[in-house]
Amino acid sequence: MSDDLLPHPATGELFSSPVPPGTGWPGEPATSETPAARTVAQVRRLAGDAERIGLDELDARVSVCRACPRLVRWREDVAHAKRASYADQPYWGRPIPGFGSPTPRILVVGLAPAANGANRTGRVFTGDRSGDWLFASLHRVGLATQGTSVHAADGLELVDTRLVATVRCAPPQNKPTTVERDTCSPWIEAELRLLAEHVQVVVALGAYGWDAALRSYGALGWQIARPKPRFGHGVEAALVGDGRSVTLLGCFHPSQQNTFTGRLTEAMLDSVLGRAAALSRAATD
Ligand code: SF4
């Protein structure tokens, strides 16, 4: 076994960093047998049969992907080095699958995991300041069972909502390259293919999430207005496909850059997520 075994902060179980697949991490979707993509062609192939394998296996395959050399190196280097304040914890150090309802009416699309947040806890937006803002707001508007998201064993559940990152591995400076974004895109497209029949509203966090939502629905053959709708906080756009319409809602990303400067306030975040909740209820009633 590795010599850097550390106890999970909730369960006390010992893990090395990064966490080997199938070793009991809370919420772990993979096993030691889950096939790992190492090239873009393998990502396309392993994501391509999502309808046959289903969401759980798709999550598992995402969580062991190794197709982007720079990101694999970065996520694992961070997992080994650890931020000083988390030096006593194991780091997940792997890609981050979607989290929340498997039949969501609301899909929230972010950018990429944070190096010391989701890359540490193994759950999207969990364990960083952006997540603190996002989950508190989701709870205030009735879309999460609790307002905090600290680690993957904290019992949090989302209500009719699923969170996904566009790029599933933590990138240096939060900036994936275009090649990395495109390499990862089959994963989000496959997930959307499985979820599309349920989703009524897509909340895009930042312009990156907005473009990813438009691209992913476009890849599924949905109509995207020309010129392409422009991102803005509170902006709404209609996506039409499969004989139905979905509302795309823009929301400033709850990054510290936005929340520290007051560009995004709690009221602004609640307003968009509350609107998403209301639209999804109206579409279902
Ligand atoms: Fe795989 Fe996506 Fe991570 Fe690249 S960013 S290694 S495609 S999960």
C-alpha cells in the first residue's frame, strides 16, 4: 500500500491520494474493473454507448478517465502535494462525475472542478467557496436538502437538480485548454443524452457553462438560435428539440472573483435559481 494513507474526514477510512477506483470512497462510482479512457478516441467510444450502460456506469467511466495528460498530471500533483490546511486529508485526485438527481428537472452546468475543492472531496462544487455559495442558495430556494456541502459523506441530496462540470478534471488556473474542453465534451454530451427527457431548465454558471450548454444541446441535434444567444446574468434563451423546449438561464459564476467584488450577490443567485425552480415546477404542473 501507499505510504501516504490518510483518513477520510467523515468516515475515517484510510485512502491514498489520488484515490484508487473501487476502494470505498463515499459516492465512489467506479470499480477496479471500470474501463479508463486514455485518448480522445477512447473517450468518444466509452461515452458513446451511454444509452446502453446507463448513468451509473457513465459516472464510473468519467471518474477514471485519463485522456488529458496535462490535467491528469495536475490533478494528481495537487492530490499528492495538498494545500497545507488539508494536509491531513486524502485527495480524490480524479475526474468529477455529475452529482444529484438521476432524473433532474434542473441541470446546473459549471466550468471545472477546483483543485482543492472537488478534486479533494470527489464531489462537484464540494469543499470550496464557490460551492458554499451555490449550495446555500440551492437550499434557500428548495433545491437542496441542506445548505452546506463539505465532503462526499455529508448526506446532502439535491431536489430535482443535478450539477455537472463542463470539464471534469481540475485545470491549472481554472483554465482548461480548448483541446481539453473538446476532449471532455463527449462525457457531458452523453450525460445530457441520458438526462434530456427530464430536464426542463438549464442553469449555466458563467459564459463557459453557457457555451457548453449550447454546444452540448447542439450536439444532440437541438435547434440553437442564430445568432447564438449571448450570456448574461438572468438572461433566458429557449432550446428546442425532441418536440419540446427547455429554458437556458444565465447566472454569474459564484467564483470568489464575482462574490468578493459584489458582482454576484446572494440575492442575485437566489433570483436565478429560484426562477429555475419556478420554471421547472410550471413545466411539470
Ligand atoms: Fe478525461 Fe475530461 Fe478529465 Fe480530460 S478533462 S482527463 S477528458 S475527464
